[in-house]
Amino acid sequence: MSSDERFDDIEAELRALAGSLDVPAPPPEQVAAAVRTRLEAPRPVKRRRRWRIVAVAVVALVAVTAATPQGRQVVTAILRYAGIELRLGGDTPAPVPTPAPLPGEREVPLDEVAGQVAFPVRTLAALGEPERVTVADGGRVVSMFWPDGIRLDQFDGRMDPFFFKRLGPPFPDEVEVDGVTGFWLPGSHPLGYISREGGGEVPLRQAGPTLIWQSGDVGHRLEGAPSMARAAELAGSLR
Amino acid sequence: MDDDEAIARSLEGDLTAYEVLVARYSALAHRTAVLFGARDEAEDVVQEAFVKAFRHLRTFRRDAGFRPWLLRIVANETHNLTRARGRRSELTVRLSATAEAKAPDDPEGAAVATDRRARLLEAVRALPERERRAVVCRYFLQLSEAETAQVLGWPVGTVKSRTHRGLARLREEAGHELG
């Protein structure tokens, strides 16, 4: 018996097995309609040009060429938005090698968070109760963690920036979140924290794709969603 | 409307023509996403893949098939998802509950057949990732070697050798278990 003949029966069995796999799929017409709806919606990518105009306007205000202590990264534009300072550079910045926690970060039960921070704290209804909640830097920042690396930070967005992010291309996309304009940062990027004590900068870690937006006076950053659409959907469930 | 015509009209911005393509390949796209490990996010992955496919339709070479081109996008989207989730690519699919009901007059024989299928699925699950991807494409998605090469981005020779090694391993497993 040649090996190919011996394979024939296992091949036949595999093909038969293929028919018994439980692979649910929604009705094709429904998928087609959903895709069409998405294609007819305004494209966030097209708006990237508007973002550049915003960035240029901001540069006029804070024209800065800064050299950071770590790597003399040339910063070509700074945008302060929702308590986050976005530092746009020409090249993709070097990643943060060692992650660090936020200053004074400690875990608190969800029902005790409200008493420890100065702004209204909400949660992502779409994901249910978070696995873990922390409060950091004397109640300036609340972080919630869900499985699969999803993380929501909430902080007072009226004050000076709390976080800084270094970004090379691709630059952020504008996206509508819960009726306001947010930004989707599609790539992995270095994230740091500007502490209350003396405004010192603490490099934190390499952050994944993140959605940032401001709702009322509270700044938000949502990290770990697999796509901009999913991030916006999760953000829309903030209650 | 065949694929060629639907693509030509989609390229002119005809979304109704594109809906025809989406409906036609929706089930296979879901199957691909699920078999490559998208789990309960398969629907998101598939929608995203179809949106991307439409936006990149100009890069589609008309002399090649739409099916492998689309499935490559689905496979990449699934890969991006599992990576963003910090998961390994796994075959999480189950046997459907209706498999047993196919031989109502021979429940015992059907149970044995179902058991053998479950073991074979387990063996496919346990294959090294590359061999498993090759086997999934060739037998669970029933793609040709050339299509598999396009979907996985491998040379055809690599598809052949990995499929061959995967089958040899499965054959060995089946031999051990059932003598």
C-alpha cells in the first residue's frame, strides 16, 4: 500500500468531518446589509486630512521641537485633548521596554470607587462588571480591567494633561464616540504619565491601539479593542 | 450575476452588486474566521473583512479568484484579532449536535462514527499550527492547493509538504487509537 493510498481514507474522513462541524453564521442577506450600512457610513479614514488641519492649528499655538530625556525624539506637533498630550513625531518612536504602574496605583472594590475620586465614574455596560478596578495618583485616575486585555482609564479631562503618548505614523483617525469626536490611535505606542507632584514624566508602558475621547469633563482612554468599530461600540456603552 | 460582473460593478461603486458578493461568500467567510480561531467575534471579523475587501477591491487581480483573495483578508483579520487578544490561534470549533441524528436506524453505529469524528477533530486540533492551518484549508474549507497557498501566503510546495506532514500525523493518531 503506498502512503498516498493510505492517506485517501484519512482525507475522506476529514472531508466528512468538515460537514459535521458546528459553524454558526448569520443569514447572508443580514451580513450583506450590515456591510452595506458600514460602507455607506462616512469613512473615518477620509477625515484624516481634517485631523492634520487640527494638528497644524495646534502647532501654531504650541510650536515645539522637543528633545525627550530618553531618546531625543523630535516632536513635530502636540495636541492636547481629553487630558492626553499627543506628541506626533516623524518616526515611529522606540517602544517602552519595561512597563511601570501609575503612581500610587491600588486596587479598590468597584462600589468604593465613587468615594475616592472627584468626578463621576462610569463603566462599560457592554462588558459587564470589570475584573479589577484601580485608583491612582490620589484619585486622579480610575482604571478598569476586563478579560482579553481591555482596559478603560477615566480621568479629569479639564485639567492639565495626565497622559502623554508618542506617536509616529500612522496618525490618529477621527471617530464619533457617543456623540462626540474621539481619536483612534491605531498602532502600538509609548504611553507615559505626567504626575501631579511636580509634573514629572513617568514612562509607563507600550500601549496597544487605543480610543481616546472626552465626555463631559472626564477624559477616557480605551485600550485593547481589536478594531476601531469595536472600540467605538464599547465606548458607546459607557453608563 | 457572476463574480466578475459583481466585482466590475462594485468597482464602479455599485453597493447592490457588492451585496451579492457578500451574501455569496458570507457563510464561507464565517467558516474561515471560526476555524482560524475568531470564536464569538467571527461576525465582527467577517464584516470588517468585507469592508476592507471593498475598499481594496482595486488591488484585486481579476485573473485570480475572488474566493482565496477574500479569505486571505479574513485570515489576516482573524490573525490580528487573536494577536490583539493575546490568544494563540486555536481550533475551537465543535462537532454539531445534529451529527448523530443522521443515522436514526443505527444509533450504535452512529455513536461510534461520532466518537471517531470527535477523536479526529481532537487530533487536528493537536497538530502543529502550520500543519493544522494547511489541513483546515484543504479539508475543512475544501480549498485547492493553489487557493490554500494564496490564503495562507505560502508557496504551493510548502502547502503540499505541510499538508502531507499533517495527514501523516493524523493517520498515525487514528492508527494508534483504532488499531
